[in-house]
Amino acid sequence: MASLKTGEGGLSKVVLTTNAGGAGAATATLYRHGATLTGWSVGGEQLIFVSPRAVFQPPKAIRGGVPVCFPQFGNLGPLQAQHGFARNREWQLAAGSSSSSATLVLESDEETLALWPHAFRAELTTSLLPSGALQQVLRVTNTDSKPLEFTCALHTYFKVSDIANASVVGLKGLQYYDNAAGALATDAAEAVTFSGEVDRAYIAAPDTLKVADSGRGAVLMVHKRGFSDAVVWNPAQAKAEGMADLGEHWRGFVCLEVAQARSGPVVLQPGEAWEGSTTVQYDTIGEGAD
Ligand code: BG6
């Protein structure tokens, strides 16, 4: 049974564990604040980046981990706040969680209705699979009597040895919106690499993508379902210096986000639900890297 513990800044967190066979133990840590996953390790190897400058003080979003962008990704929707409000709010731990799986729930209330006039229920179920893989399922239900639409993302910050060693594979030939340039473009490269700011929202991305880190010989296979799009982001030095909770630590991560973004919003009729998921498997290069 997953239980609540006290984490950074006195905030409550849930720690999940499983014995991943030959890979050793896997653990995951989730904060109720923002339903933000702040750690996932397999065999002692930490695979998720949280900025050493992250501020654990609601309503500020935790910089790093896997915050939930909902009911808006970026500025793709009616809200003022970039990425919506779910990452700034306290989620509740649902009954029925186990030692390796927990569901956090966010429901509309007076404050969310003032920002976005829709009744909803969002559930994020995070599980460690027997292999040690990390699975996250976001389910959104329209509990209102009128239709609602939203964009969203699981904004995953993968830890890398150095951004210069990181690449993202599987996006060749796709159209993306380049947020840095403010224009659409088509990706012609075999892999996305990082020699400066990268902020790309890929449209209709394939369901299997790969993050490789040549520095530590690691590969992460990302399998998404339900989410149409994928976002790749690293701000590089100049932009990171303007972010008080990141600063010099920008070299330590690459964001590969599964998203419902430029493909258009999810539209739900009253009573309908939508589900998007991602499963991430960790491997070392040479064992499943191709
Ligand atoms: C990415 C966006 O998803 O998130 C970027 O594509 C943005 O444009 C980044 O800069 C971080 O956003 P925030 O709001 O957490 O600083």
C-alpha cells in the first residue's frame, strides 16, 4: 500500500517500489503538489532530473520531474497561465493504491472553475511495472453538463549525463511547430541533438520514441498511447539563465513530453473520458538500443 510521507518543503509525497528482477529495485517518488513525479530509479540509477534549484513551495510548479500540463499545454488554450493549473495544485491520493502503483486525483473546485469554467476529474496513475519500467496514465473525465476541450502533456525531464550527449530518435520526417522560431518546420535529421535551444512541438508523433545518452550508455524507450504529439525541449544557456529555478543546471536534462498539443485539443462530451499513457523502459546501450 502506497503511503504518504513528508518530502521537500514539508510537502507530502508517495514512494513506490518494486523489485525489478535482474535489474534490482526500482523506485518512484510522486508529490501530491502538481502530481509531479520527482524520481524514478532502476537498480540505483536515477533517470529523472529535478533541478537542484527547484522550489518546493506551492503554488509554484516543481522545476523538473514530470509535471502535468492540464487543461492547457503551453499557450494552446484560453488560460493565461502557461501549461494550465494542474501542476500548481494539490492532488489527492486515491484509495486502492499499492506499493508499486498510485493514483492521484484532481477535481474541479471553486478556484479552478474561476480559471476555467468546466467541471472535470483528472486522474494520474503511476505504476512501476515488474521490469522496472515507469508507466503513467492520465485520464480526464468531463463531469460537466456541457462539452469541454483541453490540451495537455506529461512534461518529462529525463536526466542525462550532459545535454551534448543526448539525442531523441523517431521524429525524422515529421512536421513540428518550432516555438523558438515561431514557425512550422519539418525535421530532416535522423535524431534531434542539442547544440542550442530546442523547443519543438511535433505533430502526430509515432508511439515509440527513444532518448539516448551516449555519456552513460543508456537508452530510454518511450511508448505512448492516446497522446498524439511529442514535445522536445531544452532551453540552452541563455534562456536557462533567465529561469531562477534552473540556471546553470540546464545541461542535465532533456524534456521529451507526450502531449496533446498542436494536433488539436481533446473534446469531451458530458460524461465522456479520455486516456493518454506513456511507458518508459530503461536499458543500457547494446541491450535493446536499436
Ligand atoms: C515546454 C515548452 O513544454 O515547456 C517551452 O515547449 C517552455 O516553450 C517549457 O519553455 C518550460 O515551461 P515552463 O512554464 O515550465 O517554464
